[in-house]
Amino acid sequence: MSTEHIRQHFEDAARVLNDFFTNENNLMAIAEAGDAMVNALSFGNKILSCGNGGSMCDAMHFAEELSGRYRDDRPALAAISISDPSHMSCVGNDYGYEYVFSRYIEGLGREGDVLLAISTSGNSGNVLRAAEAARKLGITVVGLTGKDGGKLAPLCDVEIRAPWDGYADRIQEIHIKVIHSLIDHIERADS
């Protein structure tokens, strides 16, 4: 059995990662997003996160590493992923799935908070509505996107885009590395 298709996965992943981190603008965007999050937390605000499918898993992972623990013991930080099944099924049923994130932001978001909006295409309708709701409330929008940034890109205060036009898995691999970098940035500022 040939392993060439397996090797190709790793070669593609390495190329996308190299393209990402050798672009200084990407590193500066991560630092800018991290600084916005540190600032929000330092003033008693919170970080909200959202996404669909694997991006929802990333949004949940981001929030739990902050409210729980990443690498070091420290006080819990105010981070919430918009992933409560009862909220999502209620809003999905009553208003439509495109409102599951924006309704949560309208209810719990406050000026000075930060939204981490994750969409590999940049075109997920419910993530776009979340960003729009956040902007109306004076919430800083940090977007993790891919491809050309989609409709989410212009709604972001800080956009961090994975340089890949293919399948979403390569984009998600960059997103999780960015998420870990953001968490580390926040923890270093907190210590």
C-alpha cells in the first residue's frame, strides 16, 4: 500500500504553515488580537468565541483553555464559547440557525468585550451576523478566516487569515496554532 497520499497531507500542511508564519503581518495580527484580548480582560470584560463544526470545536477549546488552564496555573479568565445546545436549538427553532450566535451576543455581549469569530470560508451566515451584532455593541471583532477572508474580513477589527484556498482542514490547522498563540500571549501578559 502506498503512503504517498499520507505524505502529501503533511507536505501541504508544512507548506501552509510556512507560508503563514514567514509573513510578519500574520504574526503582528496575532499580537494585535492578543493585546485586544488582554486589554478587555484587564478592564473586567470577557472574550466570546463562535464558529461552526470544527470551528465551533476550536471556539470551545479556546474558551476552556482560558477559563480553565492552558500551560500555567493562574486565575480563571472570562471566556465563553457560544455553544450551549439549549440556546442553539431554541434560537435555531424560533429565529433560524443564522441567528444562534448574534442573539447570544445581543443578550450577553457588552461594549469592551472581544469576539473571536471563526469561519474557514469567511462566509458563514451566523458568524457574519455575530460580527455585525458585536460591532453594533462596541465589541472588538477578531476574525480567523481562510481563502480570501470572505464577507467576514471587512467586519473584523483584526483579521487573521490562513493562506489556503483548498479544503478547510488546512485552514483549521492554522487556526488552532493561532488559538494556542493567542492563549499563550494572554497568559504571558497575565503573569
